[in-house]
Amino acid sequence: MSVESLFLQCSVEKLGQFVDRIEVCLGRLTEDQLWARGQANENAVGNLVLHLAGNVRQWILSSLGGQPDHRDRDAEFAARAGVTSGELSGRLRDTVKQAAQIISGLSTAQLTNTYEIQNYRVSGVQAVYHVVEHFAQHTGQIIFATKMLTGEDLGFYRHLRNPAHQELVP
């Protein structure tokens, strides 16, 4: 397997893992918790999910996949309610599923081509890397917020408590 193939496969797998974890969080939060903000300048979990879907659509579906870009980034952060956890989960999973198809099919030319996204000039590799990194950062915020709001251990690393458990996913 080539390094290029490994990079693309790992990127798709990581995005899937992050969506799975976000869905666990969404399933644990009430509607009030989903849109709770500590301060006016903070983002609620709902805003972060809207933002992730928008970012993936813009950077992968539009820029690398050629779909029209209709993103309203400010609206992602301005929302205060109106979208349920189920709707957020469905929107995010659908967006990542589409992105995974695009990422999996990227050619060397697409990975080395230069794109202008949000006034940044980036290669296809940089665009994919940005999306995975950005998704990871906000997934961590969502997990942290969920733990703070619920007081629960989400169990993502329970396998570390049992060394005999062989299913290890970093």
C-alpha cells in the first residue's frame, strides 16, 4: 500500500471515528445542554456540530469535490436552537459520508493541486489534513463539554482498563 493510500484511508477512518464519538455525545445531551453556552462568546455543542459540517462541506465537498459552496459560516455560530441532536447527527454523518467518498477517490493530481479555500492557498493534501485536524480539535471540545454537562465518563478508552482487550483504536 502506498503512503498516499494510507494517508487517504487513515483520514477517512479518523473522520468516521470522530463522528461516532460526537454521536455518542449528542445522544447524552438534552436539548438545553446541546445549546448551552457558559458565556455569550462561547460556542454550544450544537454550534460546533453545525460548524464541522460546514467546514467539511466547504473544504472537501466543494473545494476538492467540485460541489457548489453555499456555506454561511456566521450562521453556524449564531444558531441558538432549532436543530435537534438527531438532525445534527444526521447532517454531520451525511456530510462526512460524502466527504469520505471524495477523499477515498482523490488522485495524486488532486492531492498535489493547489486550491484557494477561505483565502488560503493549499494543496489537496493540506485540505484533507486541515479537515481531519480541525475535526479532531472540535471533537475534543464536544467531548469535554459533554463530560462537563453530564458528569459522565463516555467510555471511549475503557479498553485501556483491561490490558487483555485487543481492540485498540488510537
